[in-house]
Amino acid sequence: MSKAAVRNPDATRQNILQVAFEEILLKGYQGLRVDEVLNKTGFTKGAFYHHFKSKKELGHAVIDEVLKPWIHERWIEPLKQVKDPINDLIKMMNDSRAEINIKELHTGCPLNNLTHEMSPLDESFRVRIVAIWEIWYEALAETFERGQQTGQIRKDVNPHNIARFLIATIEGIIGQCKCYMSDQAFDEAGKCLQEYVKTLRA
Amino acid sequence: MSKAAVRNPDATRQNILQVAFEEILLKGYQGLRVDEVLNKTGFTKGAFYHHFKSKKELGHAVIDEVLKPWIHERWIEPLKQVKDPINDLIKMMNDSRAEINIKELHTGCPLNNLTHEMSPLDESFRVRIVAIWEIWYEALAETFERGQQTGQIRKDVNPHNIARFLIATIEGIIGQCKCYMSDQAFDEAGKCLQEYVKTLRA
DNA sequence: GAATTGACAGACTAGTTGGTCTGTAGTTAA
DNA sequence: TTAACTACAGACCAACTAGTCTGTCAATTC
């Protein structure tokens, strides 16, 4: 009875999910300790296993209820608003860089982090994470298709191929920054990336 | 006395290192179990802790004595032999693709795997892994510099920037293949990558 | 307002895991 | 030959960790 004089189960769940997400980013799913989440949230085993059947189900919930909405807010929604694909995308990539610098360089891209550590561990993780990549991939491809229709993007390029290429490159660059704990890779590769994107202009 | 009627300490160490490396690729360093390595090699705790002070030191040895030589053999040496940067690099990337298909798609790039999981865990891991990236990075940049001197590569591009860009892109593509467990990403993004590389021709 | 259900608290457990320690057989040097 | 050292074998341990179980108080229902 040390906590929760007034009850709020939704807030409890969200609290646990958020802390678990941060722990996974720092230490990975395998390095995530249920006890540590409970320490940081102030809840107990009783609360945790009331909301989650197991650690694995917590992993599922983190992917579906934290990571997925984050990608939506960070990439999918902005992509829908794009009017000038070339310039807007360059701007979004620069925003991405700024965001990386803010929350410490060693964190990297959350989606890519979970991809590399969690997806090989269990098929249930992998399918959930792939679903998120697909959403991003399709949203990017659609952005290029719209650009082709409005005559802003060359019509001889394949929107899906470009989408996959850009996603791969962005993640690769962020991965380098993460390991080097420096944004030098962003300076170097970013220049090439911007030049490449500009070649797509009609 | 169930094993090693005849002794060969070097082979013992290499055996442990190789199995540990494969285990890390499959389950990550945190998922690596000393006992499992001993099961698969047939050795015991006594042997293990005679050769390695701790699990962490095993991690160091895997990076320095398995991963690093692998990169040397797979990338550094071939890069030294490059006569025609554009065509040879495209060939090397296709080789890389073939290799990925052979040892199951979910494995991904060893260097990138260890980068994402191990480098955030401990600074001693990170500095060792960064050192390997640097070797690859410099070897690639030097290849482009040679290409510029021989007039095969445009002189208005920065060799180091291209090197970083290519490394990031290659790793990003392999990462996508790993998560999707499909080489579709290689088909899609690979086309863009090849086109980009060709634009570097003088 | 009594009863049922939901949302926790917290002690406890069983299985795992990195690491230790003692013993012993092969190897090498004198 | 023998003493000293190397390269293991394998039992053992302490710490950790996901998960359980019983109890309790708040919230909802009737």
C-alpha cells in the first residue's frame, strides 16, 4: 500500500511500457530486467503480472503500443503532409539528425535497435517489427508516387526501390553514428545522401 | 579425462572462440551462455576459465580474434586488389549478397550485429568494434583515392564521404534482409545502389 | 450497503548462470 | 627421473531472475 492511493490502471500500464521501452533501448530486450522496470516505476510484481502475462508479452506490447505509434508520429504522419518530396525529405532527415543528437548519440534508431536484437530472438517479435518497416516503406513509396504524379519526381525511377534504398541508408548512417558515438557519419554520408535525393528531381 | 588425451591448447582456444562467435550471431552476447559453448565444444569450466578470465574477456577475444580477421579476409584484402573500382565494388557487393543467402538470411552482417548489441553494453566492446569499422572505412576510401589517381573515379567527390555512405547503405540493406528474412531488399535497394556507384565513374 | 470484481502489494520459489576451487593427467625442463 | 608447470575435468556455490501465490484495499454492481 505504498503507492496508488488512487487507482489508474491505464496510467500504470503506460508507465510500465514507457520505462520498459527505455530500458530496451539502453540494454536490449535480453538485458531488460522486470525488477528494474518495477524499481523505476515504483510498482511491484503484483501490478506487473496483472497487466502482462509474461516478459515476452511485455515485449509485444512495447512494439505494438510504443514503437509503432512512435514511427507513426515521427514518419508516417509527416510523410502524408509532404508537398515537395525532395526538399521535405531532406528537411526530415536533418530533423532526424537533430533528434539523434538530443537524446544522446549512443541510443540510435529505436526501430533499428529492436530489429537487430529482438527480431532474431523470437518469430513473434520479428513479425511485429517487420509490420512496422512495411508501414514506413509503403508510406515513403507512396510519397514518391505522388511526387511523380505532380511532376516533381522523375518518372523513370521505381518508388518502392527508392523507398527501400533510403530507409536502408538512413538506418545505416544512424547505426554508424551510434557505434562511433559521433555524428561525423551524418556529415560524411549525409552529403552523398542529399546529392542522391536531388538526382530524383524531375 | 573424457577428452584431450593429447593436448592442443591453441586448438582448444580457437574451438571455443569459433563456437562463441556463432552463438553470439544467433543469440547475441547477452544470450550467449558459457555452458552452451562448453556443451558444443565438449570442454568444461576448467578449460574455459583457464583460457579466458571471464565472459567479457571472451567477448573481447571474439571481436579481436574472429571478427576482425574475418573483415580483413572478406573486405580489406580484396579491396587492396581492386583494379576497376566501380565494377569490382559492384561485384563485391553481389558476392556479399550471395554469402548472405548461403548462411541463412536471418544472420545478417556479423560486424553490424555485434555493433548493435554489444557496443552499447560496454565501452571496451565499443572501442574494439569501432576500430574494425575504421579499418574498413579507410580501406574503402583509399580504394576511391587510387581510383581518382588512375582517372577511373570523378575527382570532385570526397573518397571518405563515399566510403561512409556505401558502408552505411550496405549495412542498412543487409539489416532489412535480416529482419524480413528475404533478399527482396537487396533487389530493391541494390538497384539504386548500383546506379549510384556508377555515377562515380569519371 | 453488501457482494463481487479489479488493481495492486510483497513474500516466496525454482531454475538458471557466471564464476570458483580442488584435483589430476599430460608436458617440459633440469 | 623428477620436479614444476600447463591444461584441463568436474563438483560446487552465490547471485540473480522470471514467475507464483496469497492477501488486501479500492471500485463497481446490484
